[in-house]
Amino acid sequence: MMISRKSISVGVAATTLLVLTAACSSDGSGRPPARADVERPGSYPELPDALGTQTLDWSDCPTPSPSQDPMATAPPDDLPDGTGWECADLTVPLDYAEPEGDTIELALNRAVSPVPSEDRIGSLLFNFGGPGGSGVATLPLAAEDYEELRAGGFDLVSFDPRGVGESEGIECLDGPARDAASQELTGIPDTEAERAVAERQDREYVEGCVADSGHLLPHVTTANTARDLDLIRHVLGDTRLNYVGISYGSQLGAAYANLFPDRVGRTVLDAVVDPDPDPVHQSLLDAEGFQLALDHYLADCVDRASCPAGDDVAAGARWLSQLLDELEEEPLPTDDPDGRLLNSLLAYTGIVSALYSEETWEYLTMGLNEVRERGTGSLLLYLADFYDGRDPATGEYSSQNDSFVAIRCADRPGGMSEEELLAYEDEFIETSEVFGRYMVWGLAGCGEHWPVTEAAEPQDYDATGAAEPILLVATTGDPATPHSGAERMQDAMGGPGIAPLLTYDGEGHGAYTGGDPCVVEAVNAHLLTGDVPEDGLVCQG
């Protein structure tokens, strides 16, 4: 499952370069009866009573919308004990600085705990990353991993953050326009003509974002989403926020701890984002992390008879680099019903997609074998579509990519000119032979056309005074959020006494849902009993 994503834009529109016993029902549905809602909450500081005292009207969840998951065809399945998924909308201020002003609706879902109300621990909120991922679509797909937590007394709750999915999800281009853009620019824009295409695409993309969501773009900051988290906590009736944040969700959780330290409950931040705001450092970390994951993949691949990269890691990396260059000049045919070709940028995205988890390495091998043996790129295109939230059957996209751009550009507007970013190209290529030439374009940032030009507030992750310790979890082979970033986040939050760090010595983006018994036992103990692992604990994968 794709829990999170990192993306880079080359002309933002061109492409993304970068988841206890069943009771009898009284209503004849066969489900256990839903737990009664908490009593009407009291007022919330600095918000009008219409927002602070609202209650949630929970009802059966519908099929996720295309903006949440374009491949969904049915409502989420009931859990094994018959518990159904419930959905509701929460009203929040568009701008917390003007709480009496305009409002927006956030989509939430939950699966209630089977234990009696008096024995519940509370709600456990999840953010699965991105930014831009739909929590409402993702939580039911991942719920099996959290069944011990639900059985132990937590209601499992997630939401679509502002600007995502059914929470005013941002759409800058429709599916056909995105497809056309991804086919028009086939690689890095290194000629005058290609740079003109990239500049035009960037302008058209921003115009689409403004037309769809101009009123929302300045307000989809991580800090505002953290404020939404606290209002969700309040309306759910919890004194403290119990929370699991993965990848970008770790950044959101750290921002929450800075804004509301006295309301921090049992918290786990997995695949921890590096807090350094320097875009050069961040993009170099991306290049370093994905090159490391690629090296690990190739080391595994070359020992297998089916490996398309030969029998040497260095030679395999050179072949992949050459392949991407060739696809820029001559894209490959695919079985896509819309006739799309596999070009360099889409192949790059497909390769990156498969490196997020060791479990998907086999699909990368299959895709590269298809390229090498048949001269077609169908599977790599499918991997790119999966990463980009595109349904190959309908051509519809989720709001994930557009939300990602909007949230990142609200948090950190601006970027470098082409001349400025290319000054770092050699350093990026030295860091990653295969990915560096692509990832340096992450320094372009939001571009000159983006309407938000100044960050509303600086990001701060100091969690001094947090009511409970915040458990950080990091993986040594994580391609998207390298382990060193978790160490820097620990320092930014206030050190081991506030944020102890658990290390998983293994592969993949995110350790907890990987199922390693050592990690799962430590995390579940922290969430269910408050037992905090000792800082520096290492789980061997």
C-alpha cells in the first residue's frame, strides 16, 4: 500500500517525478450496534460555539469518491467482527485568524472499538502521509494492521485534510489534461523548446489551481491542519490527541505537538520527515534515500536469475540511467487504452514507486524485464499511475498530486530559477547517478506563477512541555525519509526525553505497518498502555 509520496515537478503540470466479539445488531443489519456519540462538547477556545459545540452525524460510509480513490468501486468492507465504517463531516474555519468567517467541511471516518464505552481509551487519529493522501480512503484498507489497537479500546479515526479528497479536494487539471501534459514533455526540459513547454504547462497548471481553489490555497498549511486535528479531538470528546502519523503525517504530528503540547496524548510518528527547511538539503536527502533503496534493490536483484540489470550493481545502475535517457528520446508503447507511451518521466516515477517497499521490488523486476525483453512499458506505466493516483481504466486521478503541490506551496512558497537549481546538478548526480538529474528539479519549488508568495507562519517542531512522550520510528533503508532526518527531528522536538527514537534496521518507507514483531510490539505497547520504549532501541529486520 502506498502510504505516502514525495513528488517533484518539471513544469508542475507535466508530470510528478517523484500507501472483541461480534454482538447482535438491533437494527437487523448483522452488525454490532454503533457506540453512542459522546455528549455535546463544550465550547472551544477562540472559536464560535457553532463550531466548538458541534456534534458529528455519523452514518454508513459511501464508496470513496474519485478524488479520494479513483479505483474504488464499493463502500469499505465491514471489519471481521461485523463492525461497519461510519462517516461524518466536521465544519472548521477556512482561516483560524478569522474564526467568524468562511468555513469548510472536513470528511472523517471511523471504526468504533468493541469494548464498552466506559473501558475505551479514546479515539486514535491517523494521517498516512503525502501530503495529499485521503485518510478516509486509506484507513479501511489498512485497518487489519490496527485491529489489536481497536480491540484494546481505541476507536480508529481518520480524515481527509483540508484541500484533500472530500475535504475541499483541489483539482488543478482534469484527467485528460494531465495525461496530455505527461505525454507532451517526455523528459528533463534541457532544450529551449522543452523549457518553453514546461513554462507554459506550469502556467496552465497554476491557472487551473486558482480557478478551482483560489480561495483555499493560502489556508492549506500544515499548521492549519494541525489546528483542525485539535478541533477533531475536541469534538470527539478526547482530552488529549492520540495519534499515528506516517511520513508527512509525522510532520503534521510534530506541528501539532508544538502548537498544543499540553494536549499531546499517546503519539507515534513513523517514517519521520527531516525538519530542515533548506530545500537543497531536502532534495539531496531524496536523492540519497532513493539511490540507497535502488542499490539495495539491485544487490538483491543481481543474485537472481531473472534480474534484468545483469549481475553487477554498478552496471545495473548505469543501465537504468541509460534507459531513462533513451526513453526521453524514444518512448515505448504500452497497452494503455488511451495510447499513452512510457517516457522518461513516467518511467522514473514508476521506478520510484516500486522502491517504497521491499514487497514491490518484484514488480519493478517484472517491469524492467518487460522493457528489456519485449520493448514495451505497460507495467512501469501502471506503477507510475499507482503512484500518481490514476485509475488506468477510467483515466481519473485522485486529488493527491494537486493537494501535495498546494500544501507544500502554502507551507514553503517560492523556489529557485532554472539557472540557480542547475548550479547544484553535479552535486545531485554525484549523490545519485540514476535519480539526481531528476531530483534537482525539486528545487524549482512552486514557481513564479504560484499565487501564495509568503508562508503564513514559520514551521516549528519544538515540543517542550508535551504532556506525554512522542515515539519516533525510523527505518535504516527508508528511501523517502532517511533515518538521519528522524535524528534531526528528535533534536528539533527537544531531544530523547520528549521524543525517544526506535530504529528498524530494514527496508521500506514506514516500519510499523511492515509487520516486524519487534516494532509492532513496541508501538502497540506505547499506544495501549503508555509504555515508552527506551530511546535507541533497534529492531533487527
